[in-house]
Amino acid sequence: MDYQNIITIEPGKRSGKPCIRGMRITVYDVLEYLAGGMTEAEILEDFSELTSEDIKACLAFAADREKKLFVASL
């Protein structure tokens, strides 16, 4: 999924954390809700401004960051 048009980073918003479509809802927020056991449907019900594509973009963004993670061995 191409999340580049959905996930935005603005220095003055939420301390520069990745947000969804310029809103104040961060990728971290959505991932935390999912990790806490909320379903996609529950998140969409609680945050009517979000879409299913937004949630998928958060997951794709997190997967991409994980793929780029580099661990240096000593």
C-alpha cells in the first residue's frame, strides 16, 4: 500500500510524529488501539474521520519502518 499520501509529518503538529492526513491522530495512536485489542470497526466507530484506508496506511507505515530498522552488532 502506498501510504505516502495518507501519513503526514509536520514539525509543529504532535511534535513531528507521523499523523493521518494532517489530523492530530498519530500512527502510534492507531497502532496502540489495535495492540490494545480494538478492532478496525471499533476504531472507525470512535473516530468517524478515519477510514479503513487510514488504518491500513498506519500498518503499512509501521511495516516499512520495521523493514528499515538496522541493528548494529558488536
